[in-house]
Amino acid sequence: MSLDVAEFETVPAAWTRRHLLDLEGLSAEELTCLLDTAAQFKHATDNCKRRLPVLAGRTVANLFFENSTRTRNSFSLAAKRLGADTIEFTSSGSSVSKGETFIDTAKNIEAMNVDALVVRHSAPGTPHLLSNNVACSVVNAGDGPHEHPTQGLLDILTIREHRGTLAGLTVALVGDIAHSRTARSNIWGLKTLGAHVIVCGPATLVSRRWEEFGVEVAYKLDDILPRCDVLNLLRIQFERQYTRPFPSVREYALLYAMDRQRLRRAKDNVLIMAPGPINRGVEITPEVADGPHSVILDQVTNGLAVRMAVLWLVMNV
């Protein structure tokens, strides 16, 4: 496959933002632009396996103040696939441990002629704060329980690839809605593109107040299962919880884990998704996670395409 660099010389007119901080404020046209560009990169680079040096000579810095496997490696590889140099920052062993502020740290890294900062932090709103204090582009890689925009995009891209459109689909987000930044980004993106969203989980983790944002709230997975086109199974985030939200993991799995029996009651073409890391036997059983309905690894591949698209778009406005 020939790599056509000329195809990526001009950013689409629908995209005018220097940062990607969340999905809440994006229009359907902007979301579609992001998804179309990701699909374009995926095709042009043979499923993201080959380099397309449209960011040659540019530098991307990954500032991760929380642990990450998929997101961090995906952003790093995406930058390299586009020909950019990367700087990898972790708070452990850095000057942050000596008392340097977050903003001072970011500004010092920016002063190394960095073109984009990809930031993950436990405090909601950190990427927004950063965007007001640096001149380069900022991409949110997850800010506490607030949002994880590229995860939302890769989830939506995966659904679109398998179903062609989001409009009219019923998508259930199952699990720890209260602490999930992935759920929030999915909700905004899916609703804007015309999907019906259900949030489902224990009452301690799913508030009725979500109905104010136009989503359906459910507490019994078995009740909604036959209606769902897509099930996105979210991890229980014990690290963000101060009290145990249910009596035991075993009880949670009994009520909400996607297993062989529940799969038999779902639609024949239901898509099974999980943002990872997955806890086998808790949110999903191994035979479902590795079965024909699962698109979990497609999500990982699409994460690379989405992050290539985001970096290229924000750095070329």
C-alpha cells in the first residue's frame, strides 16, 4: 500500500480546535470529523502498522500522573507512526516529588520545543487548566472521573465500523458509572451522534440524576439485555472509591457480569466491549471476552488510529 502524505496536507474545515479536552462540547460535525480522520489514518497506514510521517519534526510529550498501559503506549506509538519525536514523563522520580508545581513542570517541558502535551491526571479539569497556561496543544488522556475523550472516540469508532452508524442504536454502559471518565465521554459522544444510551449498575454507582442528561437509568442488566445493540462493560474502579459499593465482588458478578447465559438472551449480533483493563470473571467471563461477539481488541487497534487523528488535527490547526 502506498502512503499518500499529500492526503493529509490540509485539516478538514470542520475541525478548528487546538486542544481536545472533552467530548461534551463537540458538535456532531466535529465528532464525525475525528472519526472520519481516524478511519482515514487506519486505512492509509494498513491498520496502523506503517508510518505516515505527517508530523515529522514535531514533538509530543506524554505527561502521565496516573498509571496507564493502553492509553500511554497508544499515544506514544501514534506519535511515532506519524513521524513525531516523543518525551515520556512520569511523576515518580521527577521534580514534582521535590515540590515543583504541575504547571511549572509542564512549562519546562514545553520549553523543550514541544508541540503537544498529552496529559493524564487524577484531578478533574487538569487538562483545561493546562491549556490556559501553555501555548502548545493539549490532549486530555483522562482527568480523574471527568472525561477520557480518546477512549470515547475509539469506542464509538469501533461501533461505527461494525454497525455503520450510531443513529438509532441502543448502547448500554454497564458498571461503575459514578467513577468512570470513559462513561462520561461515551455518553456525550453517543448522544450527539444519535444513539440511545442506557447506564446500568448498582444503585450505589448509578444515580437517577443521569436522567437529567438524557440517558436511561437501569439497575437490572437482565431487564435491558434484549434491547441492547452494544454492551460496554466498565471496570469497577475500587481505587477511586472510599466505601465498598456492594457487599462482594462475587455478588456484583452474579448480577452484572456478561457470561454465556446472558449472551444467549442478548441480540444475535450484539457487540461486547470493554475499555480495559478487564477483570475476567467480574465484568465479563473469559468465554465472552474472547468470543465472536467481543470487539475488545478492535477497540485497542482503533485507539491507535484515533490518537493519530487527534494529534494530527490539533497540531495542524
